Amino acid sequence: MKIKELIIYTSKLNLQIDFYTTVLELPITISTPESTSFKIGESILTLKYRKNTTPYHFALNIPSNKEKEALYWLKERVDILGFDTKEIIDFSSWNAKAIYFYDLDNNIVEFIARKNLNINSEEKFTAKSILNISEVGIASTNIESTFNKVNLIDNIEVYSGDFIKFCALGNENGLFILSNNKLRKWFPTGDQIYQSDFVVKGDFNFEFKNGEIIEIM
């Protein structure tokens, strides 16, 4: 599954523009007074201004062999959100290694090296090494119902989890991370999971608004 564009909302548009361009060194593709889009590998991240917002979680795929270099690169720019004193988190069941950090909206951003993809690079890690947006977190009080609504748009497989607390839909190129926000918090920080509005475009096109999946035709 490919996520071509993720649109999220921010009350700190100018500060976030500075963060994503200066700190993470991402190129701007288009900018207006109300929104700015950044190229992240094969994907686009668009930030739109909204007065009141709540945090998100999303992940970015990096080359399968670059988690250590990515960590060094990030530590020059941001504070790492570790877990149990570890800065690189080993997800053995997913055969992946991940690094977490906040942006200026306290969105939990994740770099993840998925070994099964076997996308290796011999080049020095930079912002240009990031492959794509590969995960979007979705808060739900009824995971099975949310799954059914996504599955109505097009057939989607359960990659991991169940319909109780956590369910990842899609594949390693793109995942919707369904989380029951009454039963769990975001890893690794324990932050509250909000039903934050967003729009996703790609193999699946929908708006998540007020906790509902609305297909974009």
C-alpha cells in the first residue's frame, strides 16, 4: 500500500515549516499562507493551518540498513524518544528497528528501517535517504468498525494485531495503525491518542474527520 500524501493540521504553521525545512532539511514542494507541503521520498506531507489541533503519530520508512546512521543524524537535530534506555527500538515481530522523536506540535514522528523490504543504501544518510510516509495513526473506540469502513473503500489486509487494542492494516510500504484510545497510549511516550483529523491520498483516499472515515471520490 502506498501513501502518496498525508495532510495534517497545525496551529504553529510557521514554526513547523521552519522545523521541517531547517531541522529535518525537507524540501518544500508548494506553499500558501494556509498550508505547506514537503517532499518526503515518494510521499508528500502537507501541513494545514487550523486554530485548534491535537497531536498525530506517523512513520517514515528509511533504508533497511540505515537505522544507526539515521540515529546519529537525528541526534544532531532533535531529542530522541527512547524506551527502556534504548534509542533504537527493536520490533522483532516486524523485523524492523525504529527511532522516535517529536516535532513542534508534539506529533510522534518515527523513522523505521524495515528489514524485510531489503532496501539498502551505501550512501551517507541524509533527508534525501527517507523513502516514504509508511504509517498513519488512527484513534478508534471500535477498531473492527473502523477496519470495516476502510475495507469498504478497497480490500485491505490485517498486517498485525487484532480488533481489541491495536491493529495495523496494509503492508510494510504503508500501514494504517488503528489504536483503541480508551485502552492504550502511544508508544514509546505514553501520550494520549487523539482522534486527530487528517486526509490521506494514495492507494486509499479518505478523510478522517471527527472520528469517522469519509471516502474521497
